Amino acid sequence: MSDGPSSTPTDGAARPGRQRAMPKPPNYAARRMLVGTGIVTLVFAAAVVGWRWFGGGESSLDRDRVGWEAIALVDRGTGDVTYVDADGEVTAESPGHGRTGSLYAGDGILALANSRTLTVLPEPGDDAEPVVVDLPASADIATVRTDGPTFLAAGVPTGGDVSLIDLTNRSVIDIGGLALASSPIDPKMFLATLRTNDDGSMFAIADAANFQTIVVRPDGDAPVFLADQPIAVGDELVATSQTVGLQADVSLMALDRTTKATVPTDIPAGSIGVLDGDRLTMVAVGGEVYRIESGNDTAERLGAIAVPAGAAIEWVAPTAGGERLAVGGATFVAVVDLDGRTLFTTTFSNAVDPTPPEPTWTCFPVGGPGGYHSIIDLESGEQLADLATVEELAGVSADGCRVLGHVTADAVLIDPEGTAPIGEYDRIVLGPDGATIVRVLDGETDLIVVDDDLQVGEPVSLTALGEPDDLIAFVPE
């Protein structure tokens, strides 16, 4: 059981001024964090009351860290970009992209966004022209991580057109534009219904206006239209669901619109599953785990997640490269494998709003605003590091195995091997490797590196290279 103080994950974006007391937890979709003073060492516990883990076998902790190409410092007013290396030296500049409110990065590419446009820059040092994407009013932008390219998806909360931006190839797919000619009325799409396969070679999204699924491929010419709403995408099949009363008809569909299976089942939780080859694994709203394969006329029940009394499944997240399904609600989190075995489960005495894992994580920091639990290994379900005293998360590495946590009044880097005290800050950004940190404190910007032995190196000053309120992003390899 985790009863920690109020806590809030963050993406390290700017917030002016240093805070001496803990803030009220902000909105889930825009988490931010400030910390106070002091240095604390987190003491790991052998067990935490209220958690259980199951099965799974051994799992190596020797993981390859995700590297980064550069650190980008971006002037909010002018959009001037300064790229910096691990020694704090300027490696490239890209000036004059206009007012900037947010940054997105992946595969050596940086994108800048404001209320009107998304500007995708070339690789640092490349003199190619930026790709500018016009955004609709009040557009949301979501990062879509895959085992292949990194994509951005842009759409509006009220539904409408959705565009996919391939950062690796700096190309744009206007899904609504492609589908318009073959749709009776203008498509109406929501980002929340976007699904992709592991390598990002195929996407599916629900069209609420035409009651259909639109399938697009970055290397394809024309969209494919299927019935119902997508819940998972494979390399050759798409799993769709249609609610029928208190149940659903779940289908496995080929791109030529032939049906490989249609099975009545309980309603899929979160309208999300994992499609591995021709095998769909899904969790129903009651916690039951089902498998459906080509040729089936019934769903095979594999097991069930123990949903606490009075709780409900609020999200389902494929993770570990599609090998695991994480399931959560306000007071619980569980992780199951594709054979329906529960590898980990925990409950919280208070509503903590647990944060779902990313698709490519191999570890999972369990918890959210209101309390954190532990870092777990997604392969085995084993607890790797205790987070019970963490009050907020300031950053998570690209594999989910290292976190920057707020403990009492300081930032502390935590991983399965131990902790490294970072100290106070006004703003902070953790690199995808989980070893490099950019910290802003009292108008000074420093680059900090933590070695494999969790020893904190001497800060390298970046203050002269930008302004204290610059936007900051690591550009992954």
C-alpha cells in the first residue's frame, strides 16, 4: 500500500520561480514540478506493504541506454535553437523559427510548436529547409513512440482531422485529407482512438462520423477502410470492436476487408489490446483477459486481473514492445503478459491517478499523483526500486528504469542500483539515457552527468548559451 504525499509526474517544462512548499497536483495532461531545498538519500525497502508480484523468472538489469544527439536550448520568443553536446559546447544553431510554446524530439530531429504551426527542423547542422505543418485552432499534439520511427499526431479535442508527422523522415500524413474522397461525410477523428503496430508501419484510427476505421501506412498510397473501431494493429491484421448491448463483437480484419474472426466477448477495456501476428490479447472491463485468433468463433479466457471492489479499469496500455499489458485505475495497477498471467499488481488506499507506461519501456515506475510505489521490471514483475517516499516525478528515462524523484525537498535520481542526490532546482530535464540532467536554478543553467556508479559529476555551465527561461529538450539518437 502506498500512502505517500501528493505527487505529480512532469515533463520538465518551464515554470517560473522556485517553490518552497509542495504545489497542488496539476492537471494530468500537463504535469509540472518544482522542488525546494535540502539533500536526501532514499533508503530502499525490501518490501512495501500492500504490493504483490507474481511469477516471471529472472530478468537482466543490464539494459542498453537510449543515447542522445544534442541538447536543444530554444528561445521562447524568437525560436532560435542552440544545440549543445555533452561537454557543453555549441555544435549547431538554427535561428528564427518564431514564438515557441513546446518542443518534441525523436530520432535526431527536433520539432517546435506554437498555437498555429508545428515546425520540424532538419538534423542539427543540416541546412535543409524546415517542414512547417499548419495546426487547427486548439490542436493537441501527442508523441507516438514505436520500435521504429517516432511520430507526432496532431488533432483537436472536439474531433476532426488528424495528421501524422514522421519525425525520422520529416514527412506528413493528413489522414482526413486522404480519407475525404472516399467518405460520405467529413471524417471526425479523435487522437485517443489512434492505434499503431510495434514498428510504426501501420496506423488505424476511428472515424466517428462515418462509423469506420481508417487505416494508413507511411509507405502506402491510399487509406484502407474497415468497419467499427480499432483496438489493436498488427503487421497484417487490424482488430476492431463494435459494442452490442453489454457485450462487443471483436473482429480480426485483413486489409482486403476479409474477416479472419468475429467473436462475441465482453467489452474491451479502454478499447485497447495487443495484436501479435494473428493473435489478439485484450482485457475486458471486468478484468478478464481474453485471446482471440484467426478462425476462432469464441474467445479464450486466459485469466483475470483482480480489480479491487469499487474500482474500475480506467486505462489499458501496451508496453515492453507489445509483450505486456498494463492496466490501471485510480486505486490499483496490474501488469499481465500475453498468456494472461498477472506478473504484478498493487493497490493504493487513496486515489493516486497512476500514470500508464510508455510502449517502449522495459521498466515501469508505478504510481502517480497522490503516491508512488516502485520501479518494476516489466519482464518479470519484480520490484527493482522502492518509490514509496517519492512525492513527485520530474523525469523518467527512455526505458523507464531511472527516474528523477522529489524526496522531501530535493531531486534524487533513482534506479535499481541506488540513488544519486541532485539537489534543488527550479526546472529540470532528464535525458533519455537517465544519466544526463539539465538543471535551471536561480537563473543558472547547468549540465550534470551521473556515472554508472551513481556519482554526480561537476556541473558544466550552459548559462551563457541561452536565457534562464529557454525551453530545453534532449534530442534522442
